[in-house]
Amino acid sequence: MREDIQPGAIFPDYELPDQTGVKRKLSFLQGRDPMILMLGRGVYCPKDRQQLMELVRFSAQCDVGFTRIVTITAESLILSNDLRLGVGAHWPFLHDPERILQQDLGIQEYTDPHNNPMIPHTFVLEPGLRIYKIYNGYWYWGRPSTAELHQDLRSITQRIRPDYQIDTPEMRAKWERGEKADFYPYGQSMRQVFIRMAGAVAQFDDSEPIRP
């Protein structure tokens, strides 16, 4: 892994085609929310499938917790969709058959020259693609459990949501004065919120993502 890819750094804003073939920037998919970014081997890897099946179960919590999930593999459009449909995932799957991430991040799995995949990693990102935690999943037990992701996302949410603890005199006073900028959805329309929760990326507002 590149030395500058560390907690606290900004993850590169890669632009890759999604499961429909439309190119999407990571910042566009993230919006203003935390994000779980899974870099995987692909459809042939049972460890990837197991992790994805756990994420499928966890994703309902991410939806109501305003957290995005994105998966990237170094496979074709067809194989990426085979994996996504096979595990029942509803979030964006980006594919990188040119292995741009593998080379740029220095994560070639050189022990498998036949498939030439990326070394699996899972990143937990704060808004603005800021890295909070990195998990190396070359071995399955290096991948995060959903319990660990829950803890990570709780810590991030406490830091980024001004209204995480609304039972303080200060927050109550702001609300009663009509100062609602620090209360979710922080100036967004509910339409924007529900579109993003539904994963309807084609309808996302281009002005919404936070840029690094």
C-alpha cells in the first residue's frame, strides 16, 4: 500500500464505471455521509462472497444510519454484475479491469499471477473521502466484522453529526431559536435524503458531494 494512504489522509477520488457502465466518482457516491469502501478480488473469491453476504445483511442498518457502501473489483462489467446479483447487493459496484487502483495504490496480489487481483482491503471513510480505518483482507480474518464496522461508524457519526447528542441545553436552545443548521438533514431536502437512502444514484444531485 502506498505510504500516504493512512488514517487521516484523503482517499483518491477515483472515477470508474458502475454496474450499469456509467462512470461514477467516489465523492459523488459518498455525498455527505460516511462510506464503507470494499476493494475485492472478484466473483471467484469465496472470501469476497462471504464478506459481501455479511455486508448485505448489514446494509439495512447502513441505509437507516445514512452510510454508503461501494465495492470495487478488477473485473469486467459482466463478472462484476454476476457478483453483485449473486450476493443480493443493492449498492454500487465499480469495476476496474485496467487495474488502475491496483497499480496506483500498490496493492497487486503478486502471489496470484493468474487472476492478478488487488489485495483485498476495506476502508471506512469519513465525509470528504477522509480515511478513518483500513482493514487488510488478504486473510479473511483481516476483514472487518459488522460489529467492528458498527463501532467505526458510531465513532465517525459522533464526530461529524452536530446533533448526535441533542439532549444538551445548547442544542435545545438552538432548536428553540430556529437555528437548525446543526440538525439533520443540514439544509438538504428530504427528497435528496430519500433518494440517497434508496441508492438511486442516477438521481443524485451533482452539487451535493463534499470534495476533498
